[in-house]
Amino acid sequence: MLDRLHTHLVMLRRDGTIAQWYDRDIMAGGDIDKEVTNELSQCQLFLALASPDFLNSQYCYETEMTKALLRHDAGEITIVPIILEPCDWLSSPLARFKALPRDGKAISEWPNQNLAFLDVVNELRRLASSARSAKPTNSGLSSSTSKPNALAKYRVKRAFDQIDRDDFRTHAYEVIRDHFEKSTRELDGGEDIRGRYQSMGPVSFTCTIVNHMMKNSRSGTASITVHAGGRSGLGDIYFSHEANSPGNTANGSFRIDADDYHLYLRADFFDISDSKRTWSPIEAANRLWQEFIGRAGITYG
């Protein structure tokens, strides 16, 4: 996937928007630690290519990313996670940052991976355009690093119309739907656990998990129905703790909100701390899934 990313970055290199570096550029006999540290001290954009192997790598995770985080906290660098494969990156320091591709959906999960890489490239070009007046410097990309211009200083305000909000609602629902469908398949067939996902149409699905390890079968069963674009007052994406629940009831919801820069979700359920924070679609999907399986006596880890 690193090689494919290099291929997709070709136009950004050709037009001088970025120069890139990664550790395979080190010549035989080179001092790896010294050269990596030197590149990290100069780069302006650090791409963290998140995968299970990245999180497991002591050098990438403990050394390179730690140095990048220090520079980020000093206002000297922009960190962008690029999610290559499903992994527990939301439990890492990368959860602080907006991830690519869109909403942190892993590239390996896209039906057409070229579209995922194009989404990454388009966002990097948008970042670079906000600092177009800055002259590009020598830059780097490794399994962790890359460097376009000084991007961290700029944010561009914009307004969001109803079409933007409708598109965001549709996309957020699709992320939640896909997360539940995939995760249900993972649980189904496990020892003493059954799961069933069922589509109820283009904007609704229902899901049930049965945990036979629970002595009381009722306490080991959890169901949910999720709807998008519902009636007034029920939220943009809302759910009920029942299977095949009609579209006029809800136990909780997400609503679309925005600041001057981004659309995001707010949760009208869970606890107070959840309701105060903002959620990306993948974060909302993960949180709703955890709440759902928790009612069947199942947790992550």
C-alpha cells in the first residue's frame, strides 16, 4: 500500500506541491536513526500509515511517531493518519487527528482502493492549497513520514448548505451500516455467539446479537434498528433497542452539527461527556457498536 500511495502522489510531486522521503531512501551503510531524525526535524507533514503492523512496530510507533507528536505539540508539523487496514488506531494518539481516507475508513475496506487513495490525494492537495504562498521544502515520506508545505498554520472557513448536510448524513449512515454489517459477521459463528444483520431498505437496518454464554438468554440478547434521515425531532441518524423497529420511535440519535470548518455528529444519548464531544462517522459507528454489544455482555479486548 505504501507503493500504491507513492504512485497516487505522482501529480503532487510533478507539480512541485510536495517532495517526499521515506526510510527506503537511506543508502546502504547509512545511519538509520540519524537520517530518520534529521528528516523528521525538517518535515512539515507526517503521514502515519496505520495498520496492525504499524501499531506493533516499536520503531514506527514508539520512536518516529513520538518525535512527530512532540513537533506537532510545538506547532511545527501536521500529522495525518492514513488508515490502511482495520486496526485499533482509535485507542492510540492518532485518535486526536482527522484521518484519511474519508472518516477513517480503512483503504482495504473500500471496494475500489483507487478511490480511497484518490480521496487521500485530494485532501493532501487541499491542505497544500491553503499554504500555497509558502515555498515547498525538501520533504519526506516513510512508513510514517512525508512533507509538503507549512500546512499546520492555516484553516479555511466555509459555509455548509442543506445539500452538504444531506450528503454528510448519507455518508455517516453508510459508515455506521457497513461497520455493523462487517462486525456482526465477525461475531457470528464465534463460540456460543450468534449475530444477524439485515437491511430494511436504503436508509434502515436491524441487527441482533445473542450471547449464549450468559446464563439468562434474555440478558444475553441485544437488538438494534438504525434509521437515517428520520422524522423531525428524532435526529439525523437514530436508533431503537429493538429488532425491526418502525421509523417513528427512538432510544437515541446522532444529529449533524458544524463549526466554521467541518461537519460532524453530536450524540443525543450515552453519557454527558459523550454528548459534549464531536464525532466523526467512524467514531460514531464504533461507539454505537460498543454500546450495542455491551448489552449482550460483550466488550472489546
